[in-house]
Amino acid sequence: MLRQVLHRGLRTCFSRLGHFIASHPVFFASAPVLISILLGASFSRYQVEESVEHLLAPQHSLAKIERNLVNSLFPVNRSKHRLYSDLQTPGRYGRVIVTSFQKANMLDQHHTDLILKLHAAVTKIQVPRPGFNYTFAHICILNNDKTCIVDDIVHVLEELKNARATNRTNFAITYPITHLKDGRAVYNGHQLGGVTVHSKDRVKSAEAIQLTYYLQSINSLNDMVAERWESSFCDTVRLFQKSNSKVRMYPYTSSSLREDFQKTSRVSERYLVTSLILVVTMAILCCSMQDCVRSKPWLGLLGLVTISLATLTAAGIINLTGGKYNSTFLGVPFIMLGHGLYGTFEMLSSWRKTREDQHVKERTAAVYADSMLSFSLTTAMYLVTFGIGASPFTNIEAARIFCCNSCIAIFFNYLYVLSFYGSSLVFTGYIENNYQHSIFCRKVPKPEALQEKPAWYRFLLTARFSEDTSEGEEANTYESHLLVCFLKRYYCDWITNTYVKPFVVLFYLIYISFALMGYLQVSEGSDLSNIVATATQTIEYTTAQQKYFSNYSPVIGFYIYESIEYWNTSVQEDVLEYTKGFVRISWFESYLNYLRKLNVSTGLPKKNFTDMLRNSFLKAPQFSHFQEDIIFSKKYNDEVDVVASRMFLVAKTMETNREELYDLLETLRRLSVTSKVKFIVFNPSFVYMDRYASSLGAPLHNSCISALFLLFFSAFLVADSLINIWITLTVVSVEFGVIGFMTLWKVELDCISVLCLIYGINYTIDNCAPLLSTFVLGKDFTRTKWVKNALEVHGVAILQSYLCYIVGLIPLAAVPSNLTCTLFRCLFLIAFVTFFHCFAILPVILTFLPPSKKKRKEKKNPENREEIECVEMVDIDSTRVVDQITTV
């Protein structure tokens, strides 16, 4: 009883609101436009987010803490010969992979000379600045002797060239560790790709070679010069590629990921314009009908204007509050399109149900009372689910900003639908009541006056006047609308046919089977190439790297951050045991073995041992570069202690992928907790992978919980709690299917797909809630009758919004970007699966599942009869007015 009273009270409030807006249409139409212009004007000077790590890496992760610890122990300017995989920070750099179209050996004389020429050309790149030209020598990372540090593979190629020049045959390159003439052992697993070996790791051929050039970025000027050098580096490689067509080069810099991520916005512009044109055309067609008076093409266009004003307002607010634009914002207009269009079409559908002899204010009040309650509840669902995603609980900044922007846009869309679109409905209502043309707004003449006009003129001015409706005809003059006619006369009877139902149930079982098959194969995608435009440096370089350099994992730093007893044999054995199974590319292992043998033979005490440890780096040439991997501290009694040490590891893999690296990271983390030696492991890619799974699922998990909570709470607001049960089951079925088919369509669970799944919860409720509400609240007739009635009342709005949404999504499929590809596939599946449930699954299942519809038979009492006398009065203009006088 309380629910019914509350339900009636809310309907009454919305009815009065509609009457108030209809009384002041000019104000409510102009205010949203002025607000949007004022707030949206600031978006003309928007800023673009430059840091991809800030957007896509988990904000709170152990990997960032570990990176700070590593930076404090081993800063980059201390690491003269340990630039494996950028060590702990990417910084500024330029990379190039050189390979051949014919899979030639890149270590033969021709290709060796070619690569060394490329190296010489890169080192001669100049960045002009006022008064000075910067070269690689000015911005490179310097060695102890003030020379630039380059990849060791360059030294290998130079020694190989000298060996050929002097006809030396004893020079051999081993893989993955080779030795230089100065005695250093260098790791080349990430510099030589597609390697063929023979006789104890000796390299026979290599299909690819990778060169890396590290740059300094210690201040703003240095960083700006390094950024321009990176741009010149890519241009130099492309020019070198044109002059040497038999080789293929893949340049990549520290700025490539950011540039390719933002490139999606630029390549999407003309496709978004095409999408807008298609949506406008479809919206106008969906609101049009043959009757030129009752047709509402302007409302289709104004519905899109309403959505655009809300999106512009949200963009202005985000910009004024210091927010920055990024390519994930491309999904916001499509979220607005799905929610906003359905609300406007539902209002238009309610308008068709009002009586034409009512005043415009009364018709508007009836529209608000009929449609605004469900629209308000679905908007509240959007705000709660995306609001949770915009909260600090969301650990990925891109998802949080996206949800925040969506929340603001949806909130203003709700206000603008109430005000701007409601006022537009009032204006078109006056045009209809005055029998003016819905497009040209001129008075439509009577059919008798059009007899002498051409056929095309009569077609454009076709209208049905009130007095043309005889007593035996239906009073609803909107039956000529194509979609209304299709649903009422054909589809409703077909879908509820007894012979059709078994096929629909069978189709649903097939749907569940394929969805389950895909659901069991869900994979989490943290590959950053999934969010950039296609045919870019990032995609080409990543593809080549996966093809040629996937034998070994990225270099992992193994950092011991405590002063351990290096002279203790058991400690030395523990350290080597923890790194068992990895390829050790540091001299640390050799040195530990050397010290262990020396310690066993001499039994040196701690003080003598550490002194020997320090002196050996200064005297032994084979350990001269290892001093970068040890940190000494001097105590008050001149005793030397080892504060921290490091070694570098790589894992032998069949294919380097994110899942393997994530499992490797978790394994080493667990080992660091239980080990006797305090150590950490780090690689720059760990910043993106650490806690990515939990961070990725958190917005969806929290949104699902908040949606369930809101559905439970709204059970006290709706007239029947069974509505919420059916909505929950429908949402589960749709989300399960979308996740399953999304996986089968090769879409991973990444930031974009998770945001789409959050939207899918709301989109399903948007379309299914009014349908289910009408069915559940229906009384007296059979289930089949109320299924038909629900489809007739709400099916047109669902079908109109679906058609507009789909034609808007189609151009998105052609955008050359992985981000928009994921966006299209997820949104298309959400729309298609929801449409499938609204027009096939629910209409069939509801005909034989609760609630039951028992027809109540009331005894007819001759004493309780209602007599209605209709008096028809005709004025001079032959306008019929019906006055009903009721006597009980």
C-alpha cells in the first residue's frame, strides 16, 4: 500500500512539473542553451593528458613504491653499463628494430655495414636551438670517461667488422651472452632477434637487430631537446628506410605510445561526423509519419541537440575543474546517445497516448507523469554506477575520469530533457493543435481545398482532421506510424504465437551455451597496444618485437636492499637459489661464486672480507663494471659494509605475453616475502601490470554492487517489487552474454571493455525496465495480452532508440584504432543482446512465468450503472468539441 501511495505521489509531482514547464516553455528552452554556451566555451582551450602511465597504470601499487626504492638506491646516472630494458625508469630514448624482407642474416657483412651507417647517422642528428645545435653527444647518458653510452650490440658489430677486415676467424658471437675484447660479458638477448645457434650457443644468423639510444632529461630544457631529438630520430630512420628498400625498420621512442594513443582522436573525427549525420537522419525518420500534422521530425533533431548540449556542458565543467582530455572520452557521446535518445523517444511515445482534445499543458503534464518516473529511476542508476566508478575506489585514472565525465553529462542530460526537450514538446504540441505543418509550420488546408493541387503537394500536406474520425474508427490517430503499425498489427501476434515460442527458447539456450563458452575463456588485457591507433609506430614496433624478441622476458632487476652477510656461504647459496631458473646477465653470480670459493679456502672474517670485496672492484679488470651493482657504506671505524646490491635476470619463454609476466611477478613477490634475504624485483612494465587485475575489475565490481543495492532500495519506490527481480535477472543474462561473446570476438577485459560493461548494466535497465513494469503491473487479462500491451506501449521507443544507436555505431567500426574497435564491439554487443532480450526473450518467457494474470469477474449490479451522454457541438470552423456529461 505504501509503495502505491508513493508511486502516485511521484507521478503527481512530475505531472505538476510538466504543467509548470508547459506554462513557461521559453525560459526552459533558452536556459539550457545559455548554460551550455557559457560552460562549453571553455572547452575550446582544452588540455590533453600527456602521461599514459598516469591514465592507465594503477594509481596505488606496490610497483611504484618499489620503483622509488630502486631510484633511491641505484639512480640512472650511476648505471653506466646496466641499461637493460631501461632499468627502473623509461626516461627518454629512441629505439629501432632492423630486419630484412627476405629474412636475411643481419650479421653478414652487408647488413652489418648498413646498421653501423645507420648508427652513425643517428649520432649525427642535430636539434637546432637558438645559438646552439644539440647532437646525440650533448644529450646522451655519459660514461665514466665522458663518452656516450651506446648499446653493447654496437660494440659487437664493430668488433665483428674489424675481425672481417683483419681476416680473423676466431671471433664468435654467443647467445644470449657474449664477450667483448675488453673481457666484459654483455647480454644480447634483446638486441639479437630471430637467432639461429649452433655448437654451444654460437650465433649462426640473426633475422633482426635492435638498437637503443638513451637520452638525458634532467631538466625542462634537456627534456624539450630530447623530445625533439626523438622526433628527428624517427624522421632519420624513415629517410634511411627509403634509401635502403631491402631492409625494414621499426622506429620507436618514449613519446610514441602517447602520440599514438592521442592519434585515435584525430583519425576518428570524420567518422564521428558521419556517425552524427546518420543518427540525425535516422532520428528524424523515426519521428516522422505520413500525417504532416502529427509527424514530429523536429523532435528527433531536438532530442540530439539535447544530448549535445549536455555533453558540451559536461566537457566545459571538466575543463574548468582542471581535467584533461584523453581518447577514452570518445565513448562518452555514445553513452549519452543510448540513454538520452530512449528518454526522448519514451516521452514522444507517451505524447501519442494523450487525447488530442486536451490542452497542450494537460498533455504535457500527462507525458511527464507517464514517462518521467521510470526515466528518473534509470538516470539515478546511471549516476550511482558511474558515480562509484568516479570515486577514489577506482584505481585506474582513465576509468575514474571517464566515469566522472559520464556522471556529469548524464546529470545535465536529465535536466535538459526535463527542461529543453520538454519545452520543445510543448512548442510542437501547439503546432499540432493548430493543425500546422510539422516542418514548415504553416496552416494545413482541408482535404477539399487540395483537390486541384498536384499529387506531390497533396502528399506533403496529408493530414487527418478530428472530424474525419467516425464513431466506428479508432480514436488513436497515430496508428499510421510505420513502427506502431508494425508492432501492433504484425510483430506482437507473431512473437507470442505458440509455434514461435519453442524456437525462441531453443535460440536462448544456444545463446547461453556460446556465452558460457566465451565466459570460460575471458582474459585480462593489459597490453598498451590495445588502446592506440592502428598502423602506428607502437603497433608496428610491438608486432616486430613480439615476433623477433620473444625468447626472453624483459630484464628483471633483482635488488637486495639490506646489509646481508655476503661472506656467509649459506647466504650466498640462498641468493643463487632464489634466482635459479633465470638467465643471470650480471657479473654478480660469477663474483659470488668467486667469493664463495675464496671464503671457503681462506675463511676470512667479516672486516677482511668486505675490504677485499671493495678492493677487488678497483683492481680486477673483469669486475671493473660491477661496482655499479654494489653500494658501499663506510662506518665510523673505517669498516666497509655492503648496503645494497643488484643483479639482472631474464626468464626463458616461448612467447612474451602479459599473463606470463604477471605470473612471474606474483611468483617473485611471494618468494620475496618468505625468503631469508630481503629483496625486491622490478621492471618498468610492472607499473602497468601490478594489481591490474584487481584494479580493472574494481569499477565493474563496485558498480554491480551499487546497482543491486539501488534495485533493492527502489523496490520501495516502484509499485511492485517483482519488477526489480525481473530487471536483475535480465541484467545478469545480458551481461553474461556480452562478456561471453565479447571474448569470442577477441575482446579482452581491459579498461575500455570494463567501462562498456558498466554502461551495459544501465542500458539494459533503460530498455527493459518500462517493458517489465507495464507487464508486472497489468491486471485482469492474460499474460499474452499484457506482453502485447507492453510491446505496443514501449516497443516503439525501444526500437527507435536502437535503430539510431546502431547507425551511430556503424562508422565507429571503420576507425583505424584498436581503442575504437574495442568500443564498437562492446557497445554493439550490448545493444544487440539487449534488443534480443526486449523483443524475443522477455516476450516469450513472460508468457509462462510469474506473475500470474487472473481475470477477475465482477458481478454486474443493475443498480450500479454509469450513463454517459455525449453532446456534440460544431462551431463555425467545423471543429468538433465533445462535452461529456456523466450521471451515476
